[in-house]
Amino acid sequence: MMTDPIADMLTRLRNAVRVEKSHVEMSLSKVKRGVAEVLKREGYIWDWEEISGKPTDGLRVHLKYGPNGERVIRRIRRVSRPGRRVYSGAAKLKPVLGGLGITIISTSRGVISDREARQRNLGGEILCEVW
């Protein structure tokens, strides 16, 4: 039984980047789709696609690397967990590594990055940090 599907997604991404896979597959949910879309918009992955399957649908994320094979996603860290939810308002969102990284936030308007949250003046649950 999986109690934290978002942490599972982040672990799959982290492990696939470490062994330099071209893509990684996982089960699909609306939040995972939102996280993948934010990673694509911010330039951390090439693309993502939905895979239709017999038992459940899946999500395939195409990972991105630099011209010499360097990792675009260096670290990815889960912030809010099932045992300890972390919420923040738009004014209290700090840039990750001085703006070099992003924070992914689940808001009432969907899953967005910290830059978008500050522009739209939205707060919410902090899902993870990527740099």
C-alpha cells in the first residue's frame, strides 16, 4: 500500500536521473499530471505523456539533460508529507537558491510554481522543491 504517491513520483524521477534514463513511467493522477506540467514549463523535463493501460493509466516523463550529459534536475525534495502538511501564503514564498530552483505548490487554481503563485498572489500546500 502506497501512502504518499507524490513522494513515489519524486523518488522515481530522482532515481531515473541518477542512472541517466531517457524517460520514467508511473501511475497517473491529477496532481502528478500537474507536477509534470510545471516541470515542463520551468524547463526541467522535455515533455510528459499519458499512457493508457489495462489496470490503470500511466504517466511517462521524458527527462532532460544538458549538452554534455549533465543533469538538469540536481535535487528534488518533498516538503509537505502526509504526516506533516506545509502551507504557505504567496507573500511568504521564498525563491529556492536565489531563483535558480523552484517550489511546486498545490493551490485552489491547480498545481503551479512559486513564481506563478507570487504573480497570482496565491498560497497553498508546498509539494516539493526542485533545483
